[in-house]
Amino acid sequence: MSPRRRQRLNVHRTLASVVIWLIVIVQVYPLAWLFITSIRTEQDFASGNPFALPSEITFDNYARAFATGNLGLNIVNSLIVTLGANLLIVLLGMMAAYALQVLGFRLSRFVRGLFLIGIIVPVQIALVPLFIDYSSVDLLDTYQSMIIPLAAFSLPMSIYLFSSFYEYIPRETYEAASIDGAGPYRIFGQITFPLSVNTIVTVVLVNSIFIWNDFIFANTFVLSDDLKTIPLGLQNYIGAMGNVDWTATFAAVCITITPLLLVFLVLNKAMIYGLESGATKG
């Protein structure tokens, strides 16, 4: 390699490293500021610079976060909704993608296109019709009222990821299984499903962010405090005349985002592989 070419390569690597570090700083700084603020005293945050380091460290904000609202119950409700919606998304998404991509039928490409159109449909247009329908079948103020629309609006992207990954699986694998006498259900259970683990992890993690942080469906269909999820529960920290207990709120937010962060740290490699195999290789 010539010296000039080596010099250009080093410049490109340096620029790439600088850009990556800038992105990391932009992404990490809000989380760091959130945690630092959650351990500041209420007086220090109110009277001092909100972006300064704490003059005194306290963990009373975390105790007050649980005492002010039903944070534990909110976390349980969000967990139930997230698990329920993801279960529907994975089962329905895998079966739909399997029927469209592997089994195939006339107009399967057209049907897949109809599913993909759902990606651009805004969730707001479904609120009034769903509220009316839920009222007529007594589904208001239930877990199902949140799980069903969350799963439905997450299906298009999930079907796309699963379909793209199934397209990457060699057709010879399915043909060999068919020659051995395996039917479509056996092929799905013994070949397609085991190979889809990383894509399943990717679909679950990507959709969990949207579901865990959902406010619009929960705020529309939940009427009682017993079913409030985390985004609704954070409203409990707003007091009279709009006063907000900011340090307790930040502590509550730290508690609620910790599960997602831990899951991402543990499963990030599987997620990256699932995105590569389900999007680029398809």
C-alpha cells in the first residue's frame, strides 16, 4: 500500500472514530444526567444549576418515588402488557411470514405489501373506533385493550423482518425436509422456528421499546389506577398547581428504564445478528 493511500485510510479511520465517539456521547449523556439528577437533593436541584454535579448525594429520591406513586404496580402492569403483546407479535408475525414467504400462494406478494403499508398508518386514527368497539364488548380498562392494538401496530415491521430472514434460509433445506416426509407444521416447528431465535430476540427488543413506553393507548383505554402502566404512573408525581417532584420523577424514570437497559446489554449481540440476517441478507 502506498504511503498516500495509507495516510488517507488513517484519516478516514480517525474521522470515523470521532463521529462514533460523538454519537456515543450524545446517546450516553442524557442517561448519565438522568442518574446524576436522581441522586441530587430536591433543594440542590431547585436552587442550583440543573446540569451541575450534585453538591450532596442522596438516595431518598428512590424511596420517595415508590412512596409517591404505585411504581411497583405500574412496573408489573407494563411488564404484563409488554410480554402479552410480544407473545402475540412473535406468534402471529412468524406464522404470517411463514405463510407468505415459505409456503407461498397466489397474490402472496400483494398481501405482504398490504402488511407493509401498515407501517405508515398512524396509531391515532384507531383510537376512537377502538374506544367505541371496546365499550360495546366490555374491553375497556383491561390488559387486552392495550395488548391488542400494540401488537397489531407492531405486526407489519415484525412480518417484514421474519419474511426477510425466511428468504435467507436456503430453499433446499425445506425441500429436503419435504422429501423426508415433513409437513408444513413440522417444518415450521423443527426448522424455521429454531433458526429464527435471533430474529425473535430482535423483534421482541425493538417492539418492547415502543410497548414499554406506550402512553396513547394506555391513556385512552385505561380508566382505573390498578391498570396504569409506567407512562401513566409518572403522572402521579405532578402535585397541586402543576408542581412536579423532579428528583423523585427522575428516580422513578431511572428505575423504569433499568430493565430495558439490562436486557439490551445482555442480548445486544443477538439483536445485531438478527437485524443483519433479517434485513440486509434478506
